[in-house]
Amino acid sequence: MKSPSSPQVAPILNPNSSPNKNMHDPDEALKHALLKSRPCPFSQSGSTSPYSESEPESDASNHNPLPAATSLLSDELLLKVLDKIHDRKQHITNSLVCRRWCVLSGKLVKSIKLIDREFLESGRLSFRFPNLEDVNLVPACIKSARNSGILLSNKLIEVRLSSGMVENGEGLFVRKGDVFESKEIDIGVAILAEGCKNLTRVVLMNVSEEGLSCLAKECELLQEMELHNCGDFALRGIYNCKNLQILKLNGNVNGVYDSVVSDIGLTILAQGCSRLVKLELVGCEGSYDGIKAIGQCCQMLEELTICDHRMEGGWLSALSYCRNLKSLSFQSCKKIDENPGLDEHLGSCMILEELHLRKCHMQDNQGVKALFVVCRSIRELVLEDCWGLDDSVFAAATIFSVVKNAPGARVAMIEPGFAPTWVSRARYVGRRRGALWAVGATGARDGSGAYLLPSALVRRRSIRSLSLKGCSILTTQGLESVLLSWKELDRLRVVSCNNIKDSEITAELATLFSLLKELKWQPDSRSMLSASLAGTGIGQKGSRSLRWN
């Protein structure tokens, strides 16, 4: 019988035994892995031999804590290792390992959406994430409960709402009293600008001229900005944003908040942001003068998006001043132009390539026709989920066909950068070798840099791509009448247009389809569903049905 006071002797391992003998046991496998990864410190006695488990526990307890394996790596090397992780959410888990990993993981965060305004004003945001490039402050600008279960989200804004904000009775989810004052927001913007000087994109709400001025002075790399609920005179603060190229201006978001951006704000915007390349106007008011100022001052503007506009009649003709515009988009617009005026006074965007209309009301035949006249040089037309697009409205798209000027017509060539007054009523029809060509221009003056050329050189380019989606009123006959007039069409996409039938395709339209480079033909979603269910017995009366177990 073994004495209870006798020491326990560790079993002697056979050196010839295989180390993988018990590797099938998960616990043994884990112990083996930890033993292999454990560093071997030197003993306190100064011996150069590795640490031995046979040493007394009293000696082992006097050792310093074992350092982690990553402590041997420099900050630069460990930062490169952490940067190789593609899942950005993993940085949150990594920051919980230790204080060092928390600091290094914060340096890898480039984009953040702030919810707590105190986190910004205390300076912890810039200390915790010093390399931020993209910051969204909109949720922190609204007085709402953090843990609210009501989330308002759309493509323009995403905020959490309290029950009082939903039942305010004013028809708006976010009232003026629900948003922090501009002075309070300016304080946070100033702290952000001083701590994060590498910002390239920022999203702000109810900021004033002082806050934008501070941001423009401190963040010289700022290239993209999105503004919510800002008035006209607040836009004077972006005068010093020399590198600003992308701007999204949200004036009035239907049902969410209400602010006014008029011709005054558009003019200030145009004079202060002359290097804009992409501009999006949401719920903005204005008229001919505001759009004209943007076209004259922002000569580098290539993309313009107009969403749910509240423009006065006659504004459409001001688009002709955007001479370098390549893409024009309309989204959720209840009207195009109530009073566009005569076609000869509309002008044209001469190098415009793309026209997109999504979720727009197109019942007004006159406004749609005027828009097509202004955009008659486009190469791609996209129509998605537009209401009121019937055969009579779509017939105006025949203007996109190839047209040559009449024999003997007077033609003027205007050199790039030259816009004489005598061609203001000329009909621009295209570009040749970097110069603009106009039909009907008369009264050329000496020294103007323009001269008359034979009419045979003038030819307007035709549309080459058409995309239709969700246009349920348009019929096969209306589509065919327009497509046959487009001689250079090579790409066609028709999806979910239930009034366009396969059985109504004529021989001429079938021939056109055979010449296309790209064709996606899925007009009738019901017929597609019935064809995909053919032979399965599903969808027939008295047949099979699907049930959840």
C-alpha cells in the first residue's frame, strides 16, 4: 500500500514511443500544440539551458510572465500581418486581445459610422482611429435612443427613431427639434477635422458655414462630401475645398426632413466647387439660373444626378451649359419640366453619352420630349420602373436616330472652349476631331475662330444601347416603331415589361434582334414563370402544392 505522504512520481515515457499515439484525443492534441508553441525562457540561475518542468515550482513562480509569441514582432510587422485579414469585422475581435492589438487594429480602420456624439467630442474617435478616411456623422446628429428598435433606412439616410419621433404629427420623421443645433455640430466637426486630417469622404447633417470652413482648411485631401439638411448660406463654407470632386446635396427628403436649397445655394455651390466631377441634387429647388451657374462654373462636371427635384418650369434648357457632361440621371422625379419652351431654344448636351431615368413620372409628353431633345446625342438610354411610359411618350425617342442636315445648310465649327453668342440658337449635332459642329448657325464674325464648311461633314451619332425594365404600359408595337428607326443599335435589354409579348414580334424586329451584339429578352415575367414550371405540375389547378415541414 502506497503511503499518502510519498511523493507522486511522473510516469517515465518510452522514448521509442510515437508522439502521435494519443493525437486522436482532442485534449491531448491541444496540449501538444500549446507545448510546441510555448517559448523557452532562460532560468533565473543564469544557465543557458532551456526551462525545465522538473525545476521546483517555487523557482518557476518567481519567473516573469511568459511573453506572447507576437511580442517578438515589431509594430510595423504585426500591422502588416493584421492588414492581411480580408474580413474587416475581424478587427473588432482582434482589438480585444490586448491593449497593443487594440491600438494597432484601430490604425487599420478607414471608415466608420458614428452613433455617439460624445465619443467624438471627447477626442476618443481620433485617438482610437487615427487613420480614418471616411466618416458618417449623420446618426450622431439626431437626438434618438441608441437602443431603439425602430430603424428608418433608405438609400439616402439611415437613423434610429424613438416612438416620439414617429408620432410627432408633422408628417416628418426627423423634425428640426430632433436634430442638434448647428453650433453643437460645428464643435464636433472641428474636432474631427483637427484629429483626422486624412479624410477623403465625410457625411454631415445640419452643419453651418463655420463647420464646413474648418473642415475645408484642415482636411486638404477631402474629395467627396455628402450634406443633409443644410441651407443655402451654409454652402459658403466649402469655398476652400480645393480638391472636392464629388458632392451629394440633400435638400428635402420626402417624409424624413425638410430643408430648402434654392438658386442661391446652387450659385454659391457652383462658384465654390469649380472642380466638381460628380454632382447629385436631391430634393433641391431652383430654376434655370441655378443650373446655368453650375454649367458655367463647373466645367469639369461629367456626371449629374437629379433626384425628386422641385425645379421651376424652363430649367431644362440650362443643361446645355454643361458642355462636358457625359452622364445624366433622373431618379424618383414626379415631373421633368412643366414648361420647357420651344425645341429650338432648348440647346443640347453635345458630348452626353448616357441618360438614365429610374422611378420617374413620364406622363407629361411635352417634358419627356424636351428632355430627349436636350439629350439627343446620347449613346445609351436606360428606363427603369417609370410610370406613364406608353407608346406615345416613347415615340419621342425617335429623335435619337441618325440625322444628316439638309443639303445647303450652313454649318459652323466652334473650337473647344469657344462659345460665341451667335450660335446660341444653333442646333448642335455632334463632334468631329475635337471640335463642335452646329447646324443653322449664322452671322459668323471675323476673328471668332469659326468658319463655314460643307454640309456633308455633319452627322449626328445615334443611340447604340437601350435598357427597359418595369415599363408595363409600353407595347410591342410602340417598342418596334422606335427600334427600327435606330440604325446603329447593337445592345438591347428588355425585362419585366408585361405588355410586350413574344407572339407579337414581327419579321423586321426579329431581323433586328439577329444583328445585335447583346440581347437580353425577358419582357413577360408571367410567361417566364409558366415556362420554367412547365412539366413540374406546379401552378395548375388541382395539382401539386408546396408545403413547409
